Amino acid sequence: MRYKNTADNPNNELKQGESKLSDEVVVGSRLLYLAGLYEDVIMAGGSHKQAIDKLRKHFKGKYGIQIDALEATADKGREMMIPKNISLAELAPGMVFSEDIYSNTGTLLMAKGQRVSQTVVGRLMGFDERIGVKQPFRVLVAKK
């Protein structure tokens, strides 16, 4: 997790054999690291506000500027989605996988965070017929 290592090194201190990273690389790594943590909260069903609050509490003032940037630019539209456990028969376009989807043999079929399209539904149905898909699984669905 190179982004985490860079993000956790606020003074850009060098270790043996490393060269100094540019400020842009350090800031970018911090943003990517924070965005990943933010996304974990959202995919677990948390709101935008809960995710930002959790980051602020966890880092206790550290990365304030980066968290402010994430707060201003993150996908607030996901607040309009709620988590739900469903079977493959209930899967529909527009949903978002909030966990990785695996076959019954353990093969990764779809990654967490992927938006469901009609093509994705068709492919998973095909996989289910041939090797099976682990069900139920967790998705985010639009609030009604």
C-alpha cells in the first residue's frame, strides 16, 4: 500500500535507498489514501457526512486540507443510496456493488464499487448458470 506509506510520512522523510518525493506526489498519495478510506465507509452504507466525520476523528486534525478537498469533491450523490442484501434475481442496472462478487469456486467476478449495467447483469446470470455466484451479496440501491 504505497499510498498509505507515503500518506503516513508527512515530513517526506527519506529511508535508505529512497529519493525525495515531490510535494505533488505526497499530496496526491494522501488524497488517494483518504479517498479509499472514505469509499470504505460509503460502501458499508455510511453517508457522506459520516465518512468525512470518521476521517476527521481518526486523523485528529492531520490531513485537514486534504479532507476538506475530499469533502468538497466527493460523490455526495451516493447519499441517495442505501445498502441492501440481494440475490442475483434482484440485481438491476443502476445499483452499485458494495462488496466484491465471487463465484462459488472463489473466482472474483465483479469488484466492489462497480456500477451495475444490463451487461453486468447478463454476465453474472451466465456465470451463475455455469459455475454459480455466491449469494446473497450487498449492493447500494437508490432511495425511493
